[in-house]
Amino acid sequence: MDRRGSVDTVIVGDARRIVLPDLKRVRVAERRFRGLRCLHTHLAGEPLTHDDLTDLALLRLDLMASIDVGHDGLPGLVRAAYLSPAATNGRDGKGHAAKAWEFLEPRVSSQMDVDFLGFIEELEGEFARKRGELHRADSRVRAILVGATTGSVEAERESLEELAELARSSDVVVLDTLVQKRQKLDPRFLLGKGKIDELVIASLQHGADMIIFNQSLTPAQVRSVAAATDLKILDRTQLILDIFARRASSREGKLQVELAQLHYMLPRLTEMDTALSRLTGGIGGRGPGETKLEMDRRRVRDRIARLEKEIEQVRRKRGIRRKKRLERKLPIVSLLGYTNAGKSTLLNRLTGSDVPAGSRMFETLDPTNRRLRVPVEQEVLLADTVGFIRDLPPDLMNAFRATLEEIENSALILHVVDGSDARYRERMEAVETILEKLGLESIPRLVAFNKLDRLSNRQAFVGRADAVAVSARTGEGLEALVERVGALIGHQAESPAQETRW
């Protein structure tokens, strides 16, 4: 029934259930209800069911009401529920999770004296006011993180913690996380239908603007989840691409990020408008012309080809500069490591540079080279590179291959590890895996456990024969690090097999 009191749709079900029709997206917006209320019968005098309340939230109905019907066929109590404005911030006045709905006092139909039109307009206004206050206090995007797995739930939760770091690096407020373990991931929604319902209710309770999945989604999955939730949907790859786009400052970095974005976007272009963009006539030209979708795809492919040519030019220029460095026989020491391990801070501390450094993931995208004096009267070139991450998107790997080629001529890889991270072993393995994919596993490396000032168990890292413990923030252990680098470089200079590296 609509707000004018007119019957919109009549649905006939059986004694167990009714099936609601597809209500599309008519009138639904961030701060509005659908403009429809659902009145249905209950035959056993039962209260509103969980399915009733879920439909109220999923469909953003004005009201969900049940009318008891006795054996004599006469109407009995009317029970009604409506969406709660307290759910727009996810918490009630006592700090507890807010209910997504509230109830009207059950009454027989003859005693229902609610001015429904005034009530629903006031309720919708309260929703809009609270949502406005929420965004005025913090205008950042608010998101719920979602993970689906067929393996360990604990491992997926740890992965979601990293996704939360990525989200915060992109100025996204993380409201909640949701994990589901399934024997087989759903090909349409990734999650089960019940979990999708739970996700929609949680997004309503918290006032979420976006849902971010920890997995890469197919275009069909993005469309299905977006249609079910009425929210913007992102996956892990899109989030990383967004961070890279924010951080890229040099022309080369911007080219590489744009290329990765276009490679990701191309298979996801869909026809949003069924109208044809052009009609042609004449012999050989009768019938429909090129559709807008085809034109968009052609433009994207043309742009990809142009970007690849420009990046190839960048690669050649890098090769010329690399050749000049090799002629000067200046050894290259590449700083590698998981994102946010402190590579740029370490570079600044060792060379007195002012490369941008921070606690956000992927703070540095553009490669930076600085000279460093090491013992035995030797200079080396310290090269800071983009941080690595688990499951680095292939498009990004390919786009940044020109940057990562710098590592190929390194005399030494200085693997910087955040020793204060409880998952440092897993992150070290992720870096080693990427190095193997790049074919760089044969280059000698030295591990530097960074953030010594934050370590509670310092003895586990200090004095190791295979690594050095340092603090880039305080400078502790840097002298020993420089000595180890100098010793390894000096040892390689005496080895004919390593002379080709500089």
C-alpha cells in the first residue's frame, strides 16, 4: 500500500509464506524509504517473524504490519514495526548496538489511531537529520569489510585486519567486519543468501556507504551484491588501485596507475544504456551502428596502447640511466619490504633525505635513489621501491614492472621487516614469493628488522647472524647495519661472479 492509502500490489501466499515481488529501486535513496508499507495476515497469532523484519530492512519499507486472522475470519491484533533512526550510527544512547527496527504497540484494527502519513514523514525526516549530522561530524566514506573463505576463519580475519589498514589508508572509516566460511563460494553473491541479508541489516544499522570485499569480485558479482544492498561495492583490487592513484605524484607513477586501472576496468564495462549511440544508412551501413559500450571499450583499448608506449619510453630512459650508473661502478642496494615496514623512514635516516614517509600503507610509490657512504671507502646507491603486499594485483605488478626492473641490477637487497608486527613471518614470506615471481630470488639479501624501539622481546632480534635489528625512528642499530652492508658489498666486489651487478 502506498502513502496515499491506495493498494499497490496484492500477493497471495500459502499458510507458510508469501513471496514479495521485485520492487526494483523505485524511490529508494540514502535518506528515504520506499514509500510502501506491507500489510499481511498471520493465521496463528504469532508476532512479526524474523523474515518479516528482514524484509522491512532489506526493502526499506515504510512499515511492516501483520494482522491476526481468527478462525471466524475476523481481524484481530495488528502488529507493526518500522525502521529505527537510531540505527543510522549503529549505536544507541548507551553505546550498545542499535536495533534496525522498532515496534508499535499491538492493537486491534478498530483502535489504530496513528496518523500514518504524518508519522512516516516525521520518521523519514529524523533519518535524514541524523544521517546529515553523522556526515557533518565526519564526511569520510563509511564502509563494512566482508570476507568469504573456504579455509580458516582465523586466517581470513587476519587478512581483514590488513584490509582495514588499506581502507584507513584510503581515508575510509571501517564500521564493522563480517566473515563467512563456506564449503563453496557462491558464484553470484560470494556469500550465502542469509549472510547477504545480515550484511544489508548491518549496513543499515551502522549507516554504511560502501561494502568492501577482501576477495576480487567478478563484474556479475559486483552487480548482484550492489542490487541486493543498494550500496557501492568495492573489492580488494579496487581499494589498492585507489590508494595507488592517491599516492602517485610523478608522471611515471600516474601512468602506471592509470594503466593498471584501465586493465582492471576493461572487462567490467557494461552497457548502462540500451540506446544506440549512432545509426548509419546506405549500402553496407544499414542497421544499428556502434553501441556506446563498444565505443567505450575501443577508447579504453586505445588508451591502454598509448599508455603502454609511454611506459616503454620510460623504461628505455631508465635503462639509459641504469647503464650510466653501471659504468660508474656504483653498487645498488634496493630497499624492499612489505608496505608500511619503514623503508622510506630508513632511507631518510641513513642518507639525510626528506622522502615522504608516514604510517599509511603505500605511502611511497615513486622510486627514489640516494647515495650512502659505507665502510672501506665505498659509496652505494640506496634505491627505495614501492612496498609489497600479499596477493598484489597482477595488473599492478605488470604496470610497475618498469619500476621493479631497477631491482634486477642490485648488488644487494635490503629486506626491511616490521619486527613489531605479530605477522612479520607471513609478510616476509609474501615478499619472498613476489621476488620469486619477478625472478629476483638469486640476488643476495640482508634482513633488517625495523622498529626496534617498539619491540617488547628485543632479544629475539638483536644479535642474529642472518639479520640486523634497527630503529629507523631513533637511529639505534644503523651503524651496525651500514657496516654489514659495506662488508657484503666488499665481499661481492671480490667475487668475479658478482662484478656484473655494477
